[in-house]
Amino acid sequence: MPTAHEVALESSFQRSLLAGNGATIAEVHTKLLDHHYEPDWLVDAIFQTRGTRPSMLDAYGFMLVWTHLMSGDIGCAPVWLGHEPAKDAAHAENQKRLDSIQPPFRATVIPQRGKSANDDGKFEWREDITLSWRPGESREDRIVKPNWIALEIGTTKVSKTLIHVRGAFGVARWPYGHERLVILYSPTWRRAHPITAKMETTDG
């Protein structure tokens, strides 16, 4: 049974198709299949299917998150860890690997079960850190005060990433095959888009 965030993204996707955006979504889909978007750790932070090709729905959700990044709604930064994640269910092993992260960061695995699980734990920083907004030529670095966000390990659906960045403060992603975590931080998104945030995060 689909989760609430999967249903919400599917509904938004269908509305976008009806609005005539199919060609744009198809172009993003083709670029994803051709590995056009870089860096790969950022793409895998947004969503990671592993073993299956991205669908048009994946491309639509990716397009939304990518647009938020390029528009300056989301700050991001890679955090070097030096270890790839173990299987999502290997809670103790993943915690052991996460314990090597350097201050001021701290990551805590909090086991949850089932498709309705909100996240894999908690990622926090206890001192000011610097994040980048608008990656690329228009990059802008900003100081961010101490805070915490959800931790997601391994594969994840783009609909879940959207829930984190639109409905909370963001997410720290540790995708399979990568030795770094990626902070996706969105402290002002709900304030800037209150109506959309309410619609997109219902029951999510």
C-alpha cells in the first residue's frame, strides 16, 4: 500500500501532466537516465532506487527538489565520513560507522520498521556550520545555527525527501555507495510556501 507521501507526489505528478508539463518531465527523465546531473552524490541524496531505472514519477519528484536547490530554498553540504553505509537494517553497524563522524556533527540511528517509518534517525550539529545555497556559479555560502534534521540511510524515495524538505527542516542523506552524508537543509521553505507545504505534507 502506498504511503501518504507517495500518494501526494503521484497526485501532484498527474496534475502537472494535465497542465502540459509532460515534455519537461520527460526531458528530466532522459537526463537522469543519461547521468546528466552532477555530482552523483547529490543526485543519490535526493533519491536512490538502486537496481531499478528511475521512473517518470521519480524524474518529476527529482525536478521539484532540484528546482528548490537551484532556487535557493535548500542549503546543502557534503559531510565526509569515510565509510559507505551497511544495509539499512544493520542498525548497530551503521551506528558504529557513523560514530566516526567529526564534530560538530553527530548522527544517531533510531530503528523504525515498515514503510510508514519516518526516518532512520537523527543528524545534528552543535556549533554553527556553513552550507551552500544555489550550487554552481551562483553559489552562496551561509552560516547556519545549531539544529537537527532527520537521518535517512540507503535508498529512499524522492517523495520522502520532499516531505523532509517541505514539511520539516530537511534531511541528512547517507546513500548506498557513498562515503559521505549530504545535508539538505530547508529552514525557510514552509514559511515561504505555507499553503503548498500544508497541502504536500498532509498525513506525511
